[in-house]
Amino acid sequence: VQLQASGGGLVQPGGSLRLSCQASGIIFSTFRMAVMGWYRQAPGKQRELVANITTDGPTNHADSVKGRFTISKDNRKRAAYLQMNSLKPEDTAVYYCNLKSPFSEYWGQGTQVTVSS
């Protein structure tokens, strides 16, 4: 299984970005049951969970991003997304997508998000 994250970039405070995570090498039924998550790691800090989405759609968002970020999942496309609005400088980090299936866990390569004026 491979995860390809994309969509990062440089954006001004208050701006928006949409991150995408495309999974390959995984069958539909396994992807459908997987928990997809977005994590981030800022310089000098530990990696932290931003949001995740479970099999049937319930989502969990970190308090720091609630109301601004929204995670979604498209099982047919084997993809997950993170819509980020009202971005703040403290959102600057490398963002990683993560897939947890019943027996395995996979990470994408990370995409840089920089929020700066």
C-alpha cells in the first residue's frame, strides 16, 4: 500500500488549502474499512493528530482545528481529503496522511503547509 499526499503550499493567514491523500495497492473493501487520518509535525515538535475519519464516516478533529478543518473520505476513489480554512501561522507543518487497517498501518510521504504573510 502506498499513500501519496498532495496539496500543500504557501498560503497567507486566513487562506485555505485542500490536502489530498491517494491510496494505491489496496482493494476497495480494505480501504472502506480503514481509518484515514491526517497528522502534522511542526519543527521541533512531536507529530500530532489533526483529524481522522472512521469506516462509517464519524470524524474526529483536534481541538486546535475544529471549525476550520474538515476531513473527508471517498471510498470509491480510495482517497482522503483535508479541507483547511482560516489557516493560521501555527498551522505551519508537514502534514502526513495515515491509513490504519485491521492489521496494518501506512504513512504517506508528507506535504509541507506554510502559513505566512
